[in-house]
Amino acid sequence: MPTIKHWIAGETVAGESDRRAPVFDPATGRQQAEVLLASTVDVDAAVSAATQAFESWSQTSLSRRSRILFSFRELLAQKAGELAAVITSEHGKVLSDALGEVQRGQEVVEFACGIPALLKGEYSDQVSTNVDVFSYREPLGVVAGITPFNFPAMVPMWMFPIAIACGNTFILKPSERDPSVSMMIAELWKRAGLPDGVFNVVHGDKEAVDAILDSPGIAAVSFVGSTPIAKYIHERASATGKRVQALGGAKNHAVVLPDADPEFVSDHLSAAAFGSAGERCMAISAAVTVGSSADRVLDSLSRKAREVRVGAGSDTGSDMGPVVTRAAQQRILGLIDRGEEQGAKVVVDGRGLSVAGYPEGFWVGPTVLDGVTTGMDVYREEIFGPVLSVVRAESLDEAIALVNSNPYGNGTAIFTSNGAAARRFQRGVRVGMIGVNVPVPVPMAYYSFGGWKDSLFGDKHVHGPEGVSFYTRAKVVTARWESTGTTEASFAFPTSS
């Protein structure tokens, strides 16, 4: 049984802890590896290595940092297929989806390659007689990322390329469910010429997470995961003086107006709800049909859901793979059961799905529920599975109110051919990321990603300009250069002259 170790100071290490966790192939249901779970001592070792590396890396020229990032970007492109295959084997998502994940992460690396321009400061000449003012940004120190299972390559790459480009050193604590790709990424960093200790990986569970949150040697923590854990991360890390960005859960709504084309809507809703088995924080899990759109969209959507080809992620004929664990499968099936018990109509039923050749896989088929109300568990909970709830509304105002009353505010979308309605929607909803005829509005790397309300704890979104701001702090210098003794000091508050 292969054993996945940690990456500290430029090499694989077993660490001090002998605790281990299984790593499964979700398509077969079989264990394929084990991963070591770090102790506090192991986290401390990573912090020590990162602290030592920070002394020189933070002083490394922007030109050299940029060259290393360009080299890393080229290696990512060369190894994209291998990275995707590993993601598929441990997460279960189809290969095309895994390749897309790697590409979206690579786009953040490309953004970070422009770090010399991103860190340009400001300069004001002669603000007062012989006085100039200028500003620049400095790295924080050792920073950490705690990332989820659903995007084991992309979400870490939302964080560490910018953190490292800005002169920080980084400790990644990936999900223990699909840990292998993080080790491949560490090897690519080394090949790109990144000094040892700048990028480290510690695998683990709550013990490792708490060690990161409590460590006095870590200046900032980035997190993506569920809302209860995001809140916990924010509170505990903030209590130790860390800067924190903690992205939580979601309940993303797609509002469908009567003027939207039903075939277009159902194509995109099906992909947005069932892609990656619904295990995306930007997946559409509630379709809000307005007025007469409901029945027309439901008929088309049901047909599309039944046409989704479910199979092993490594099978090029598959549209959707299994969910990540047996526990996730049972939780999702239980929520479908409760939805039916609470009065929802199961229009397309993904329970009891079997896939030829994979009898023990963690399968849940595409599921569509109609007549869902806001009091039902399938609406209130973040399902994180291939389940789409159809909620009916009488008007656009009612749909906007429904979106706004939800505690989450990650993403939302509207399908319409009416520009005025779209503008009214985008200005009216209290959500961080909005799509107009785009169901999964994940912004490009040069914008920042993040939601509102219970989908974000902290005031900075990830990657883009806010990512640069999060991983740096500003200095403002006021300087006077003139001949000695030519200016008299004053006890009055300084003013310009």
C-alpha cells in the first residue's frame, strides 16, 4: 500500500506521527493508498523550515521570483495530464473536469507571473518643500492554506502562487481525501528552482489544522471549506493575531425567467448542477423558476438529467463520476429521502444507481426535485452532491427576495433575454458572484473570488488584486532630503508648506 508523506524543506519526510488515513478510489470503492497525518511537531517542523526560508526569499528580487513562476507555469502545462489523472483517481471527477481544474489554477499562476507590475508602489514628489512620500508592499512572512477535497489542485493554486510571488513562504494542508496532487506540485516547484522551504505540504486532520491556527510563526491563513469550519478557522486564527480569509459554503440559486430559452437553460443547469457530481462550491443547487417558466424548463431539464452519462472518471465516455466517499454518498441519499418525505416530488431519481463494472463505487445519479420549499432540508442544507431542487416563484421580486433571505451569498445566476431584468437582478441580490446567462460565474484569475454573508469570514477574497493585498502589507515613507540645518523644527502638528 503506497504511503503519502509530507513535503518539508524541499524533500519528502515521514514526520513524527504514526497516524494514517486511507485514500480511496471513489469509482471502485477500494483503498489505493494511505496518507500520513501530521502531528503538532510535524507542523512546527514545516513552520521552522518556512521561517528560515523566508529570510532569503523575501529579499529575492522580483525578477528572479517571476522567472521561477514562469518555469513553474511551464512545468504545470507539461504535466497537466498526469496531474489530472491523479485527481481523477482520488477525487472521482472525470478527466476533462480535472484538466479544467488544472487550467484554472494555472491561470492564477500566470497572473502571479506579473508580480513586478502587481507590486508597483506609489510615489508623490514634493508634497511639501523638499519632502517626498512613497509607498510599497512587503510580504507577511509564513502563511498557510487549508484546502478542500473538491479542487485539490485549483483551490491551493488560488493561494500559493500569489503568496509566494509576493515574497511569503507557504505551508499547504490539503484534504487528506485526495492528497497526492499536492506532492506532485511540490516536486514541480523544486524543479522550477524554488528554494527549499518556500513551499511545504503537511497532510493531516484536525490536529494539523489546529496546530496551524495556533502557531505563533504563521502570519496568515487562507481556507476554503464548509461554513461551520470557516467560522471556526476565522475565530481561532484571529484570536492568535493572524490575518484570515475563510471561504465557507454555498447554496447557489439560478433564477429562470419566462423569456429564457428552455433548451439553453436546461443544458446549462444540468452541467452546473451535475458537473463534478455537484461537489463544487459554485454548483447550482436551486433552480428558481419564475411564473410560466417552471413546467417548460422542468420537462427539458428532466430529459437532460437522464441523459447524463455516469461512470468512472477515467472513462472518456463519462460526463459525471462518483462522489468522493461512502459517507458523502450516504449523506446525499439521506437528504433525497428527507426531501421526498417532506413533500418534494422526485422527478429524476439518482438513488440506487449502479454502474457496470464498478459495483462498490460511491455512486449517486443526477437527481431533480420539484415543489421544493425553503423549509425543506434539501433546500436549507448544502448538499454537495448531484441534486437540483426546483423552487417556484411568481415574480422576479419574489425570486430576488428568496435569494437574499438565504444565509449563503456565494454565487447566483439569472437566465433571461431581458437586459433590464438582468440589471435589476444583479443590483438587487446580496451575493458576491453573479452570472447573467452564465450559471457558474467563477471570475477569471485577474479578478477576485469570494462570496458574501455566511460564505465568507474575513474581508479579503482570494486571488486577483485582493489576493495580493491579503498576502502583503503596506509601508508609507515620508522623506526629506536637504542641506543640514536649513529647516527649523516646530512643536506644532506638521503641515504642508
